[in-house]
Amino acid sequence: MSQSEAPIAKKEPKTLEHHGDVRIDDYYWLCDRTSDATLKYLQAENDYATDQTAHTKEFQKALYDEMLGRIQETDLSVPTKDGDYFYYSRTEEGKAYGILCRKRYSLDAPEEILLDENELAKGHEFFALGDSDISLNHQLLAYAIDTNGSERCTLVFKELATGKLFPEEIKDMAEVVWANDNRTVFYTRLDQAHRPCQVWKHRLGEDPSQDQLIYEETDEAFYVSLGNTRSDAYLLISIDSKVTSEIHILDANQPDGAFKVVCPREHGVEYSISHHPGQGGDSDRFYIITNEDAINSKLMVTPVNSLGKENWQTVIPHRPKVQLTGISVFIDHLIIYERQGGLPTIRIQKLSTGEETALDFPEPTYSVWAGAMPEFDNKTLRFTYTSLITPASVFDYDMDTHERELKKETPVLGGYDPSQYQSEWLMAAAPDGTQVPISLVYKKGLERNGNNPLFLYGYGSYGHSSSASFSSIRLSLLDRGVVYAIAHIRGGGEMGRPWYEDGKFLHKKNTFTDFIACAEYLIQHQWTRPNKLAIYGGSAGGLLMGAVLNMRPDLFKVALAAVPFVDVLTTILDPSLPLSVMEWDEWGNPNQQDFYKYMKSYSPYDNVTAQDYPDLLITGGLNDPRVSYWEPAKWTAKLRQLKTDQNRLLLKTNMDAGHGGASGRYGWLEETAFEYAFMLDSLGLATTDD
């Protein structure tokens, strides 16, 4: 099949008027997922993608084999102690999904399998385990399953001693938490726009039709979530928009009681709480992280019986150069998670003495995050450290003796030697002079001569930090001489909350110009050149791909856009869709003219023009609840109509999955091998030779 025989979507214009601006949407009909025409069109695109990549089939298989060959397929997580039990997950060779297990009292005790996801996945093209929670007495398991990628889960209850399933199932839910009576659960339910907006109470063994609605959020900009405190004393309903929060609490021992508001919502004020029971009285307290008058957040404390803001006392003040991102509270320790200079940090305060200790990390760019620590009476910090060179490593840190113990480093089979690779932390100047960080890794011996293939990743939205982490599959790039880089662009959270604020709303274009500046820096400093430069982004990072390809298509050889959010206005103007009202606090409200015009000026779909574009692979998921499949489909169709080159343009839609692509580790590896093969083929590196 030649390029001219690519699927062509029949144009059926629909006129959309907004703020006096007439928009012609030629491919509006693709939004009907149930129509035979849509399904046939998507399948034709898939067939075309298969045909156009047939010459790389053996290479895809070679990539898959070498990626799989680095994974220890039969493996075990580090067990986590909770009460009398040690909980862990494990995998077995040849099985796509995990197995959740526990042992009582000792790791030498017999194993008890709680859930075998491989058994649950049988008969389904897609399977994902959603939220789960074990009752306080460790006898009951509530878990959610998703069998089509829509993220509309079904809640199931299991008696762990017998393996018996309770008869009731609850549909269209998202999260679940047990009360301390071991028979009551609270769960959230989704509306038609996929917004978790209701909290319900269910008694185990009763008909779900008799469940009680506890809370309903009617403001479409907000969603609800559930949790509990590490102390097991309180259940939490968190009500959040992108910029505002409100928390309701309930004594976990009193599930029939009424939730109480900690602090009523105020627009632009976010907060979270952690509980410390102290010794009773005023020592029973909440620690509160808030951004009120503190863009990088501050830590406050208040007695449980005095929740009013007038009673809040400062524990950690706001600091303009350091962002407070979270805390963990234990009986005699406060763990403080921060970001400084673009990197995550951890420090520990001993509550009884005030002594502080900061953990040190050895590499120029890395990721670190807290592990599972369910017990409140605990003096061990568990954390995972990783970098572009160091595989994920689980440590236990004794907060009294300051001793650090490596519990497990993720195995990398095939003789991986980290000393053969080098990582760097670079800075590129954006057009406004802002210094934008770049994390970079390559195999030692590489010459910086401008002739190296380079794979540049970016995201830059929602304040999400794209911290550097290890990937064994990435070795398939590095060992072929590809440099891998992450552009830590504005809109992300790497440099603190102001970094995020400067890449959203009417500053969103900073995200795109930052990425372009990073690419230009890497070219100017001889890391690569345009015909060797590949770029990748997914979801909101797919929007980034679409925007920079419209702005500077000459800068890149090949691009991969996964489940890309590219039809910004059509999506956000439709309140029935997930990326709509809740997203106004991220992108702006397009019903306001200034936001509408600004969003239209960068929306990838609206700015496709008659110009040359690089090779481009676009992926989607038919059941995607976050970025509807028709966004990548419409974008592809419009590119086919207008682009002036003969470069490859492929659309690959997973007809059985959602936002995260194929389920199961083997299906995910197959998709990754396909994407890598496409990119490496464009770069002239699609060979199975050593």
C-alpha cells in the first residue's frame, strides 16, 4: 500500500459558532463511536499502520525479545508489614499480571494468595485492577476491576479466610475505603462525564440498591476522592478542583456519624491534612499543608477540636525557593517531602527532640518517593530511589539510628553495568530568558559531534514533575547510540508551584516554547541535529507534540504522540466530556473570549497548516475516558488533508483499551516495541544487527 492509499476520512462539515468565530469541523462524524463508519475507518487506519510497518516486523520482535530479556519475569516486591501480616505482590514467568499475597507473623509462614489478577483477567481483552482496601481486621478485601479500559470499575468484596465472594457488586465506582467496624465501606461513583461526584455508604452483604448517598458534589469543576489517616482514626472525603480543595472528616469508628468540614472551600486555596493522635487533648492534632498566601505551600498544625484557621500555627513557613510537596506523620517522626532546585528532597524531624536529618542522593538527576508505610507506630522510612542510570531501589531508613538499608534493587538481566552510562543535568535558555532544566543520559564513549540520534520527552502540564527514573527498556535506545533526554518545561512542577503557574492558562505557550528551546539547545551544543531528533509525549504531552510540530516541524525528524489531547476547544466546550468543566482551572474557560482565542491559537487540531511535517505515529484507545479516541483520529485526518510532505503518518488505535494502552506487561511491551521500531526506523537504526 502506497502513501496515497492511506485511509481518507470523508468530510462532513459541521459549523460551530463561538464568540462570533465560525469553526468548520470536517471530521465531527468520527465522534460517534457506535457507528460502523467510525469503526471501519479506525480499523482501516490500523491496517494501514500494520502495512506501513511490515518491513520492521522482525525488528519489532527483536526489540520485544531484548526488552523482555532484561526483565526478571518471576519476581517479588519488598513485603510491607501491616499488623500481623506482611503484604507483597509477585509475578510469574509467562503470566501478564501480578499476584497479591500475604504471610502472617513471619516471612517464613505459608503464603496466602489474596488476588491472582491472571485469573481475574481470563476472558477479557483488557483487565486492570482498580482501587482496593483491606478491612482493619485484615479479614475482608474490597477491590475494583476494569475490563475495558473505561475506568468505570465494578466493586467486589471477598472474605479472605475462605476466598468467598459476597453476592453484591457495585458498578461505575472509582474509590473505596473501609470504616473501622469491618462491615461498612464508603465508595465514590462517577457521573456521565466520568467525574467522581458522589460518596455512598454500603453495608457488607446488603443490596447495593439500599446504599445511602452521603455526599454529592454539584459543582462540575470539583471531584471527590476518599481516604483515611495513617492513625486509622479518621475517614476523609477530599473535594478538589484544579485550584481549590475542601476536606470532610468522620470518626472511622462511627460510620453512621456525619462528616464534618475541616475548612470550607475558598477559591484558589488548597490544603491536605494528616493526623497525629498525640496523648489526647490539644496534643491530638492535624498537620495541614496549605498554599494560602504561600504559593509553594507551608505546613500548619491545629488541635483536632479547634479546626478554625485562627487556631492554626506555623510549623514550616513558606519559602520562595522550596516547594513543600507532602508529609508523612508517625508517632515520633515527621517526614517532609520537598522540591528544591528542580529535584525532590526528603528530610526528617524527630518530634520529641526537634532534631532534623536530610537524606542525601548521589546523582545529578533522580527520582525519589515514599513507599508503603501503613503503620503509625513506626520508626522506619521506606523510600524508592531511582535515576536514569540506577534501577528502582527500595531502601529502609531507620529514623533514629540514621542507618540506610537497601532492601531490593530491581533486577536488570543481561549483564547491565551502570558504570557504562552517564547522566547529566543541563540548562537551556527559553526565549524569555528562563533557564529550563534538561535531564539527559547516554552510553559512555559517545562523541558530542552533532551526529547522535536523540529522543526528547516532554509533558509540562498539571504541575506534574517528569523526574528522571530508570527504564530497562530504554537500554534498547541507549545501546544503539541514542541519547535520551527529558525537557523539564513550564507547566510541570519540577521548579515549584510558580513553574506550573507560568505554564498554564494564558501562559500555556511557555510550555511549547520551552520544549523548542530545549531542542535547539541540544542541537546547538552538538548533542544531535534536526534529522536525528525524535520527540515523544502522551496525553497532555501529546498536546505538546501537536503544538511544537505546528510551530517548528523543521526541528524534528520523527514524533510519537500517545493518546494526544489535541482538539482542545471541541473537548473543553462540551460539558458532557471528562476534559471539560473540571479542566477550566488548568487551560481556561473557553466560554470567556480571551481564553477562547488564546486556546484556539495553540490547539493542535485548529492549527494544522499546509506544511511539511516529520514522520508521525499517533496512538489512541477506543475506550479512553480521558482523551476520547476521536481526538487523535480527527487530528490524523486533518493532517492527511493538509500536510504537504510524503513522510509517514500513522494512526494506531487500540480497540480494546483506554488511556493507558494495552493491559498486562506483555501487551504493553508489544506496543512499546512497535513505537520504538517506528522511531528507530525513521532514524535509520532499524536493524537487528549487533
